[in-house]
Amino acid sequence: MDNIRIIDTAKKILPDLKEINKGIYRGTLNIEDKVAGVCFIDLLNDKKEDFGDYQEQLLSSEFYSNPGALQWNYYLFLLNDQFSEEEVNDIENDDKYARKYVLDEKEFTDFFHIDLAEKTVQPDIVSEWKKLLQEVDLQEVYTDETYVSVMDRFSQNQTRKEAIASVKKAVGDVGTVKFIDRLLLKENYRLFPKSVRDFSFGKVNLFKGINGVGKTSVFEGIELMLCGRSARNVHQVNPNGCLEAIYNGSSKMEQYQGTNQALFQARDLKWYSTTYNRGNTLFNSFNRFNYFNADAAHSFSSSKTEGEVMDALKSIILGPEFNHIQERCNKMFERIRPEYRKLKDAFDAAKNEIVLDNKVVGAYLEPQNLKYIREKVAQDMQNVGFHKKGLDVDTELTAIEDLNNQLGVLLQNFADDNFFYDTLSAIQLARDKFDGKKAAFDGLIDQVKALAQKSATIQGLQKDLEKKIQLLERGMEYLAEGRYMELEGVTVKQREQQLIKNKTDFVAASISQIDTSSYRSSQNIDAFVLAEKSRDEQIQNDIKTVKQEIQRELDKMGKVEGLIKELKTKGKLYLEVAPEATSCPLCETSFERSKLENSINLLISSEIDGSERFDEKNKKVSAWTEESTHIQKKLTDIAKIKDAYQSYFGLDAPIMSFDETLLKVSEIIGKSTDVANELERLNDTIAFGNLSGKSEVELAELKVRISQAFNDELKLDVLNVTGITNKLSALRKEFSANSSELERNTDERYKKGLDVKLLLGLPPEEQADAKLAARKLEEEDKQLALFAGYAAKLTSLLAIGDTSKFSEIKNNSDVLKQAIQSFRNTLSGEIVVKQARERLDKNNKMIALNSEKLERFRKAFERLTELTSDGAAKKIEEFFVGNLGEIIDIFKSIHVPKEFSDLKFESDRLVLIDQQGKRRFVTEISTGQRSALALSIFLSLNNKLTNGPDIIMFDDPVAFIDDLNALSFLDYLRLNALKSGKQIFFATANTRLAHLFEKKFAFLEDDFRQWQLERN
């Protein structure tokens, strides 16, 4: 980084910039010749090991020495590329003492400089569209009239024309409002605000208070004075004189004149270059460039789809009314387009018919042979023999042709069948033959059905026999091997034997470690246990008594003497219990065994008498203790023997003597081998059955099924093998006899089927069942009935006998048809010319009457096509192409952290580029980021104004922005909007935001005004 260039850049903003420490500079930020803030610039480009200590030393002293609003306007710029991204975020989010920015050289320069785009006011597209609609008589599209009524009046050329108000006031006479000094709300202007109705404004004006206290009413009062109408209440009529204002330091109060359209049209033309001259739409331009559209910004911030984003963008960039007029144009286009195409198609068709009809009329010549053809038609009609007589060929030709067509249709049915039925008598003869065949068929079918029923009965018996045979055959498989029959109940036996084995194994394991030969007692086992416990308790009492006697004797001696005597006594005992010991039990010094014994005996020899008494008592205690341990083990072993006994026989088994109990347990263990062998045998039986495909379940099922099948007369049992064998043989014989009978019955049915096929004329090899045969007869019956119906209709048209041939009648009908066609062809010249002349007259009248209407619809269609073909997207793209640099600069100034480096408008979508080069659509960024972007677009639009009012208005503009970004936005207003001479109006219901705003602009002193509006 070039520190010299950075300092030169900084001095343009901070003229008094001075170095206060090495690499650290301080300067004051002056706006309107007043101190607006204090800036510190750190050019050290080093790591701050303890940032908290660093800012304490640099900022705290001066911060606390300047109480008040200035404390909110300290800035620390660290020109540094040593910090990580996380460290930068931590520093910039630390609001202690000062706003902090970690920047490189370019970012520092951009902080104080917005790359302003060319100051060219973008035309008001709504006004342009209104003018374009007016040119084609579609001015009613932009009204509240229904589409149906607008379409009706346009179609009839009866549209309502607004009076075109020319701009009577010269544009040069319209002044630019640079400053609003005062606003007076008269009694006839709205109920709120109540507390204040006369406002004297400064350069920056803050309106505070909860919703509903009149903040918006004050703002709309300013809008009404400047524009005549309000965008939020566009249809509301405000009385003239309800507001008064002073502009540009004048002493003259100007009254509200909402009806003075000429004034507002002239302002719209001069301030915003809007040329639309129907009514007053100045408020549209004002809300695009001067009055931040918070509603559109809210929609932009909360949009969930790209379509919603584009609608909100259109409202912000093109004006709040654009979406409305665009929707109206689209809906009207949906109605104009089909009507125009219908009208145009009718014109094109009429013109084509005129060309063709003129050719027909010019080429027509009068025919000479009409009389001959007329007579032939009459003769041919007589030859056919219609009942209806006296039909005139000239006047009733169509009736004659209809009769002959009906006849032709009927006769064509006979012709399609090659005139198989060519007379009425042939149809009757066929009917008589069919009736005889039908009676014979019904008799054969009854016989076939009887045979089929008999076969079904035999087949049912065979199925039952087959099941019984299969049951007995399977049963005989089990009887063939005795081990298979042992499968009956084997699972229960196996389970019981396994339980016995488990219990036996438990008993054996329980007493395996007990020497049962050392315990004997004929006492009841519980009494035996009680006696042993009583004996042990007596031993414990004796031990306690002797130990107390020893202690009393020791107490009589001195503590040291007693301890010595006890040690000597213990020494003797030590030699006895440790016969191999070779070290002193006190000092652990090693000795030969003989020397150790001599030393200990020498010590205790002088006290032998006293020690002997202690020795005798200690021996008693030791012997009793050993006996007690033996009793405890005996009680444990007895408990195990009892538990083993009860685990096998159950807790309710009778309690016997200890010897009897021990004997029972021994007997259990002795049977363990037999138990294991039996269990193995049962397992082998199951395995043997599984290998042969036999099972206990199947055996049980076979027993039940055989018993049920033979009504309990036959049972599956080894004692009943002979009975089962005889029964199986009898069943097989019966099955064989039935099979022979079924075969004979089938042969008979086949023969009857051949008789049916012969009767119906079907080939013997063709597959056909009774239903198919019946269907063939039914079709033949229907065919006869159909032709009988045709014949009946013929007799209703013609006079024919039983032997009159239908083929001859058809020939006569065809001749008549040809004669009629010849007669028509001869007459067609006259008819065609007459029709052509009628069409010429009709089409020429239609074109004359609708030419003007077609031209009106054509112009409307082309204009609406133009307006609905991506015009809005092109306007938005033009705006972004010309203003992207300025918008992204503003966006980076009012939004932290600095996540985005660029902004593009591609393929009708707004795209942000982040610091890593990743592209993100508006729907993918947060609501706070969207709010900042909406403000950036509006501020860019405001910068466009060259002749418009030098005011900028915000009504609760930062709904989704946090405090840090709100401060950045307010800093932008101070550094750019205020320094460029803009008068600022700001309203909010957010007390926190109002407090921040006050701290940022309090340095203006009298030029900063604020009002706290109340409900009462």
C-alpha cells in the first residue's frame, strides 16, 4: 500500500489530518462547516496482539473527554492486510469507542467516494406508456373501468376521452424546490398529527413516534404540496387550501392547489422530463426519485421467487404504478389479440371470396338441354316405384333426392351381402330354415350339458378319492418304520428331558467342590444349621470374653510395659506359626534361625511367668477362631446342598434330615448319565425323521386328517396296519372304476359336439364350445332380423312384390341418382352465379362498414404487442448497465460486512458477486442485504436528479437492517446526501433507530430538527 497516496487522499476529506503516533493519524470530519466526527487512520499494517488494549490506549481517553453526540461519530480505519477474515469480522463488529473498518487502499478511497453515474433522469415509463396508449385510443386501459366495458367501448369507437390539458404554464416559469422551509397543516387536512400542525424545517428533519400518530400524514402533506396527489392515496381528493408551505427561503406562503394540473404537469416535465399530458401523474416520478418507496422495498426484501423480485424491482426503478399499468396492458392484450385476429381473418376471407366470385360471374353462360334432363328424372323416378307420387322436379328436387338417398342406403346393405337375400320370399325362407336348426341345436346342447354335469360329479368323487389315497399312502410311510411313529409327542418329551438334564447338571455343579464325606447328621437339615449357628455364636462369645481379659491385664500395666509384654508374647507366637522365619518381625533384620530363636527367647525369659498367661489365652483365641472358620464353611456347604435339593425338587419339597437330603442329591447325580442318554435318543429320533422328510407335526396332522376323512372308523396306528392296507386297496379300485366311467362319458360328449358342428356347418377340427356355438346362432338370427328390418323399410318406400328383386331396384335407383346429379350440374351454373353475386354484395358491405374498426384494432394490437414484449425488463437492464458502479459503491458503503464486490444484471436477473467470485441471486441473500440493496438503488436514482427537488424522504426505510448497517446507512446520508445539499426528511417508529439518527445528525445543531409526535 502507498501510504503517501493514502494520506493525500485522506487530507481531501480530513484537512487537519496529523500524525499523532508513528503510523497513526487523526483528523476531524467536517460537514456544513461543523465537526461531524473524528477519524483515526492506522497505517502500521501489523498484527494487533491485544486489540482491546490497543483501542483502549488509542481511543478511550479522547472518547470519554467528549461526551454527547460526538461519541457516536468516532471512526477507526485500519489500512491492513495482515488480519484473517474472521479477525476482520470481529474488529468491524466491535462497536466499542468507534466504528471500525479494515480496508485496503482502494477500499479506503471508495469509502469517501461514490462513483456517480451520468446525471440523466430516466424517463417515467408509466407516463410514456400512457401517452402511447392514448395515441391508439386505449387511454381507458389505465383506469378503474372493467376490461369488459373498456373493450366494448373501444370496439364501438365510443371510448371516453379525457380533456387534454395542455401545459399552459411555461416550463421556464416553474422553479426547482431546493428547500422546504415550512409546512402548515390546516384544520381541514386530516386528523393527525394533533400535537403539532405547523412545522419549520431544517436541513435534516426527524419525525418520531409510534404508528398512527401522523408521521406519514406530514410526509404526504409535503408530497401533496409538491405533486398535487399522493401515491399512497392516489384517489383521495384533498380540498384546496388544506395545506400551506414556504419554499427556498421565501416569505410567501403558497397554498395547496390540487386542481391546478397545469402546474404539476409543468413540474413533471421540468423536474423529471415527463411529457405525458393527461391528468397529473407527478407523484409517480416523485416516489421514484425523492420519496423512498418502503412498500416496494419491503416486497423486494421478502420476495421468495425471482418473479416477485422482478415485480418489486420494477416498482422501485420504474415507479410504483408500473406493475399496475403493465398488468392492465397484459390483460387488455389478451382481449384485443383474439378480436383483432378474428376481424383480420374475416377481412382476408372476404377479400379472397370477392376475387373468386368476380371470376364466377364473368365466366357464366346459359345452358340449352335442361328440358330433356328434367323429363328423364321424372321417368327414372317412376321406374323406381316410390309410394309418394306427384313430386315436381323443379321445385321438389331435394325431396326426390332425399327419398332416393334413403333407398340407396337400404339397398346398399343388400349389395354388401352380394344380394344373398334378393327378394322378400328369400328372407322368409331363410327364417323358416333357421327356426328348425335352432330347435335341433337346443336339443343337442341339453344332452351335452347333461353329460357335462355327470362328468363334473365323477371328477368331484375322484378328487375326494385321490385325497384319501394320498393320506393313507403317506400314513403307510410312517407305519413302515417304527421309529417314525416314535415322533408322536417327541418335542414335549425332548423338552422335559432337557429340563431334567439342566437341573441335574446344576445339582452336580453346585456340590462339586464339597467334601460330602466329612458331614453327617440325622437331624432335620434346618435344625442342623440352627445347631451349628448356635455353636458358632457361643465360640464368638468365648473369644470376646478372653480378649477382654487380656485387655484388662494390659490396662493394669503401663502402656509401654504392656506393649512390651504383648510384643514378647507375640514374639513367641511368631516363632511357633513361622517355623522357617529368619528375620526380626519388628526391624526385618536378617538372622540365622537359631540366633533369631535365642534372641527372642532371651527377651522373654525374664517375663516367662507373665507371658505364659498371655500365651495360653492367645492360644485359646486362635483355636476358637479356627473352629469358627470351620463352622462357617460347613454352613455354606450345607446351604449349597439344600439349594441343589430344592432347585431339583422345588421349594415346596419336604425338608428331610441332612443325611437324607445328601442321599437324594447323590442319587440325582448318579442318574445324570441315563438322563443324557435318553435326551440323545430323543434328538436322534427327531434327526432321523428330518432326514426322511418326516416330522412330529405332519404325523399329528395325518392322524387327525385320516380320522376325519374316515369318520373315526380308521386310525393311523401300528396296530391298524392291516385295516389301512385293505382300505387303501379298496379306494384304488374305486378310483380306477370311476376313471373308466369318466373316459366313456368324455367320448359321448365329443360325439355330441361333432353333431353340433355338423348342424352349424363348422369344420370338425375347429375349436368350439357351447357358448361359441350359441353365439354363432345368435349372430345368424340377428343377421336375419336385420335384413328383415331393411326389407320392411323398403316396403314403406316402394310398392314391391314378394319376388321383386332388390338388385334390379338398386340399378333403377342408381340411374335416378345419375339423372338427378346431371340435372343439378345443369342448374349449378345459375345457382352458383346467384350465390356469388349475393356474396359479393355482402362482403363489399362488410369491408366498407369495418375498415375503420380493423385499422383501430390493428394499431391497438401492434401497440400492446410492443408494450408487453419485455419492455420493462429492457428498461431495468438499461438502468443497471448505466448505474451498476454507483449502486455497488453505495451498497458497499451502507452494508457490512463487505461480502460483495460486484453487481450485474444478466438474463433478466440481478446477480451479486461475492468476494470469492461466487454468483448469488437476490433470492439467495438475506432480507437485510436486500433492504440495503433496495436503498442503494433508490439513492442512485436520487443522485440522477438535476432539476428535481433537492429533498430526500424516508418513511421507516430500514425494517430489516441491524444497528451496525443502520449506522452505515446514516453515515452515507451524512457523507453524500447531506454534503450534496439534499434536505433530508426521516420518519421512524423505531426508538432505537431514532436514537441513532439523532446521534449522527446532532452536530448540525439548529439545522437538525426533530419532532416527537403523540396520539393525544
